[in-house]
Amino acid sequence: MDPASQKTTLNAPSEIDPANTRSQSRRIFEDKSFTFDKSFWSHDEGDAHYAHQEDIYNSFGEEFLDHNFDGYHTCIFAYGQTGSGKSYTMMGSSEQPGLIPRTCEGLFERIESEQSSSITYNVHVSYFEVYNEHVRDLLVARTNTPQYLKIRESKADGVYVQNLTDEPVKCFADVERLMRIGDINRTTASTKMNDTSSRSHAVFTIMLKQIQHDMSTDETIERCARMRLVDLAGSERAKSTEATGQRLREGGNINQSLSTLGRVIGALADPKRQRPGSSSGKASRTRDVVPYRDSVLTWLLKDSLGGNSKTAMVACIAPSDYDETLSTLRYADQAKRIRTRATVNQDAVTAAERDAKILSMQETIRTLQNNLNAAATRKREDIDRQATELEDYQKQVQVMQRLMEETRQVSECKIRALTNEVEELRPLNETLEREISSLRRHLGLVLGELKNPIRLPTAKSEPDSGVEMEGEKENLPMEEYEEDEDEGYQDGKDEVTHEVHTRANDILKDLALFRKKMADDRSRFGVRGPLGEIQGN
């Protein structure tokens, strides 16, 4: 590297170089030369042109900080193969701070030096990583289940990360604290090429807002500047790193995003895009499409790569592999040809415009308050109506419960009355059953007596003559025999027969009276129990 001409020369590997095993092939290697805006040699501190971290910051870090205070968006990202010193260049160490700490420290030193009553500064910081094509907030503690954030796009803010932590900072100590938290949460792992290899792309963003009020013209000027400091993960070959499993998948995703970044840089560096009016026709518009959306990294860096931003690329190389170093240098040489169109992000507001805006905002606030009051009134009315309906419903429920209770009480009274009546009728029923049983026996005796009357012999008759008379009656005809029986019955009626008839008549009278009572009871109580059996008999 020649610091005077900013020329970088890549020498062809020697035949005995063990770090470049590819040199054993039949391929012919040549020396390659590239010229960049700045070239730094940081291999041996004993060299006269050795570049320290401070030299790198002074060469273009302060210039980019000046752009931020002028209202421009800036972006610095480090690219290179794994183990080439990207993270060291961006973050550095405690003894040799990198670009990010020095930029933040210079920012607050300038704010303190330019502090005045007419200028107000607001600084916010965010820190996230792109791991396996997912965005994760580094200012939030790690959890067992990774919490990935979504990417959104709006006309006002462009591409942004939704729900990303945006911490306000007042001094450089606050920034150091947040950087330590982010470095602890960042995903790193050990490979054969690097013990602390970054497995994700880290993006540290600083938002600077300046509000300047001119007392003479009563004009307010607001400038917003965004500083993006990107530490890209290094490109790696699976054969060189000997990565397997999760490390191999991480390396594949890293190479995919870097490949997309290369295609985006190639499309932006196309000379046809630099000439105005060169794209004409449908085919040309198709070729001019830049594949930002093919990767999360390029989609997030869309404005920084080809939009409203001043962007610098730090290409870090190492003597570990000739092909990787050559690829990095070609990558940087192609990125050098990109031309961005940065504009000052400034909003000047006069007193009249500010007053008009205040009146408009007051009117909007008044309208919102009216809408809120109307909504609150409607809500209260709905609550009152619902409370009234609920009260009516509760009253109806109480009335129904009271009616059910009264019905239950009436039913219990009826059940008690019927139970008492049954208990009162039970002795009468038993008495009637006994009388019916007795009457049945008497009735059976009467019917038997009527069917088979008792014949009483006369006192004058003798046994012998009686026998002869029976024999004679047997020889008589049926009609004479019946007349003879009647005559005998009339002749044999005595006091016993008269008594039996009298008793039978009494029983029939009692039976008629009993049937009458039974008919009255049946009409009153209905037929149930033993009375039904009596009716059947």
C-alpha cells in the first residue's frame, strides 16, 4: 500500500506459501493493483506508514460527522473476509477505540462546544443485528425464544424496523453503556478462521436532531441526520472454516446476503445508470431494477446504498487467502463507482407558517377533543341504558322468583290439605272395608239360605212313614212334585223361617243404604283404592 498515491497492490502468492494452497494449481496468478480514496496499512506497527485507529477516524470519520451536522444522512460499513479486522475497525478495543466509539465521542464533544441558547440537540441511538435473515434488537435482553422484529416501509420514514428500541442519550457514557449491552447480546462463535467470528450483520444507528431558532427573523430551522455504522459479517468458505451444523447454516445465510449486496452494488455501479436518459423502454427498465428486496440487509440499507446518504465502505483485507483478498478488492473497486444523491434534511419554518401550523394543530386537537367527548357521552349513555335494562331484568327476575315461591307455597298447602283428607278418610275406609267384608259374608249366607232352604220335619211324622212318603214322591210327576214341595214349604214355615226373612230384609235395606253412601262418596271423591274393587264386584 502506498499512502502517497492511495494505491493498493495485491502480489501473486509464491509457490511455497502454505496459506494459499490454491497456488499449487495450474492457474497463473498475477499482481493486481487498485486505487481507492484512502488506503491504510495496519499490519506491522514498526512500519513508517502504519495506520492507527485514530488515523482512520481522522481521515474520513470527522468529515462524515461534519456532514451529519450539516443535515446529511451518512453510512459507513466495513466489508471483508472473516478474520480481516472488520469488527476491530468499527468497534476497536478499550485501548484503541474504533470508528463507532470515536464518532460518538466526537459528536458529544462538538455538541458541548457549540452549545447555545438558540440551538437544541436531541440524540437517539438504536442497535440491531441481521441474523439468518431475521432482525433482532440488541438493546433487549436475550430470551429462550428469539424475538424477531418486522420490517416496514412508509413514505415519511422509508424502510424502518418496527418496534425497535430507540434510546435517548445525553452523553458519551450513555452510548458506551448501550454499546456494551449490544456487544454482549450480539451473536458470535468460534471457527477455524476466527475465534470470535461475527455470525450476524450489526447496524448501529445514531439520530441527530438540531432545532435552531433565529430571534431576528423568528424562524425555526430543524435538521435531522442519521448515522449508520454497519459491521458486516465476513464472507467465508465452508472448506476453509470447516464449519458444520448451525455454523454452516449461518455461513450460508451470511454469504447469501453479501452476494445480494454485491449484486446491488453492481447494479448501482452500472455506468448506464449514471447517464441520465439512458434507460428507455420496458427492457431497459427491467434491467435497471435493483434487487434490494432479495435480502433483509440490502432492504434495510436501501437509502444508504443508493438514496439520500453519503456512504463510505471500508474494505478490510488479510493475507490469508489470495482469492478472498482479490474478491474483496474488486468488491470495493466496484462500490467506488456508485454515486448517491444526498440532500440536506432541513425544514425551515417562518413565524407565520409556525403560527398557522400551531392554529391547525390546535384545531385538530379541538376536533379530537370534541370527538372524544362525544364518544365519552355515547359511552355513558350506553352504560346508563345497559344499567337500566339490567335493573329491569333484575326486577323481572325478582317478580318471577316471588311468583314461583307463591306457587310453591300454594302447592305445598294443597298437598298438606290432600294429605290430611287422606289421613281422615283412611279410618273410614278401613271401617267400610270391614263392613263390606261382613256384608259379603252375610249376603253369602242369605243367598245360600235362599237357594237351599232348610226343611223342618213335622212332629207327628214317623221315620218309617217319612221314608215311604219320600219314596212315593219320587214316583210322582214333576209338576205334582213341585206342588208337593210348595205345600211342604208353606206347611213348614214357622218362626225360624220368619226370623230368617226378617233378617234378610234388614240386610237388604242396609245394603241399599250402603250402596247409596257409596254412590255419594264416589261422586265426591272418585273411585280409588278398595272402593274400586267394591264397584267392580
